[in-house]
Amino acid sequence: MHKVDKELDARGLNCPLPILRTKQSLAGMVSGQILKIIATDPGSVIDFQVFAEQTGNELLSLAEVEREFIFLLKKR
């Protein structure tokens, strides 16, 4: 289990807002910290995978719980 340093509620937001809010949240974090994002946009699954690859931040986990997508992202 990972220790979450910050949580972002992106429920109800559609692309590209969850990614934009994630970028803003990560900007205020230090390397190695973990951001938990909760989103409802099904497109965010692919968006976060691509975002992690492009930015070098590590996507630690992805889960779907009751039509919500929960991502754990580790800041590089």
C-alpha cells in the first residue's frame, strides 16, 4: 500500500481537465510524493497512461470502483 501525499478529486470533469488539474497538483509536490486522482471520465484511463509516459511520472496503480477511476501517480 502506498502512502498518499495529496488527493485530487476530478469527478465530473472531462478531458482535458483531469490532466490539467493533475499537472497543477504535481507542480506543488516534491519528487517521490504520491498523488491520488479520482476521475469519472472513462477517457482518463488512456489519458493518464499517456501522461505518465510523456512526463516521466510513474503510474503506480489504476483501479475502477463503481464507475470511478482511481489513479496513483508518483511524481518524478
